[in-house]
Amino acid sequence: MRADVRQVADGTYLVHGSNTNWVILAEGDAVTLVDTGYPGDRERVLASLAQVGSSPEAIAAVLITHAHNDHLGSAEYLRAAYGTPVLLHEAEVPHARREFLHQVSIGTVLGNGWRPGVLPWAVHALRSGGTAHVPVTAPQAFPTAGALDLPGRPVPVHTPGHTDGHCAYHLPGTGVLISGDALVSAHPTSRVEGPQLLPDMFHRERPRALASLDVLAELEGELVLPGHGPVHRGPVRDAARRARERAL
């Protein structure tokens, strides 16, 4: 199986999985993997590493934007099979352990089933492991503030709202923002393209998600790598402001 891998900057690859993206940051023989897609995306994750000349053994750490199944899918597999550290914001650590689950409910999805794209998305999510039980046994909070000592030197940016501990990752050296679900460029349940918030049903606290766009608008960069949708090229601040305007 081949994965849809796009090199967007030096050592930076955006990978399109089945409705969800992940990012590979390569430096020498090591890589940082940001998110891991659905549980059903595992073969694509492994294929994407091979396509950039890497392997699971070379992953210095898995960084998770947030602990929804479509981003957490293979994190525990990599931790258990290869000893890969799985790092998240401290507020997201218990979510990754599944001490609780802040994710759109089946009832809410069914209640929104009349909206364009919702039912096809839901069928795909179920088939891909969207409701599977995939806790991470030993997730870890970021060890320090500021840039992490990992390939790409990503800087975690707390962007709560979608979940309490959602984090984007800023790469000041290359002008890249890995935005997770705090800012996306498309989604199967959305009828618009370009910078936007996910539809309301996906957010734990929509007002905080809106406020997090203001946090992103303060970051310097020209490339947004979202959790859903294609790469967005242009100032990060403009993308965040456009998403906020659309959401009001």
C-alpha cells in the first residue's frame, strides 16, 4: 500500500490518510510523527514512513494533537511494539488513557444525519475504527516548555476547544503550523473549502475553539498543515482570521 505523501518543506511531509492527515518531520536518521490517523490507517502510516526513507524504529516520538480516534489510531501500537514515546499536552494525557472520552456521540451524529456529508462520513469513521477502544497505556506530557528536542523542533501551542488539551505544533524555523483540528482546510461534513473550524458538533467547547484561532493568528508562518484537508499556503494569521470570520 502506498500513502499520499506530500513534501511541503525541507524535511516536512503532510500525509493524507482516510479523511485525516498526519505529519512526518525528518532530520537525519530520525523522525517525529505528528498524529497517526484512524486505527484503520495503520498500513498507510507504516507505508508513509517507508516512502520518506524511514521506519517505525526511527520515530523519536509520536506527538498527538488531540486524543480522538482519527488522530490517536496507531499511537499505542507504536508505543507497545517499538517503545515510541507518545507525547501530548498534560490536559490531554488522561483523555489518551481513556479515563474519559470527549468525542462526538453517535446520537449527535445521527441527529445531524440530515446534513450533507454526515452519514457517508459516519460510515467511513465506523469502518476505520472511529469508535474502537484504542487507549494509550503510558502517554506522557511534554517534558519542557517551548521547543521540543525532537526532529523539526516543534513548539506545542495549546489550542483548547476542540478538546481540552488540543495542541497545534509550530515550526518557526520553516514557517509551518501543524494545526490539527483547531484549524482545518476541508472536511467531508463541510460544504466549504479553505481555512475553517470544523462543524460545531465536533467541538467540546466552541467558544474556546474560536478563542484558539486568535492564538494561532499570533504565529508567524506561511504553511498550515491541517488535521483535515489540503495544505494551506499563505500567512497563518490570515488563515486563522478567515476561519474566525466564517465561524461567526
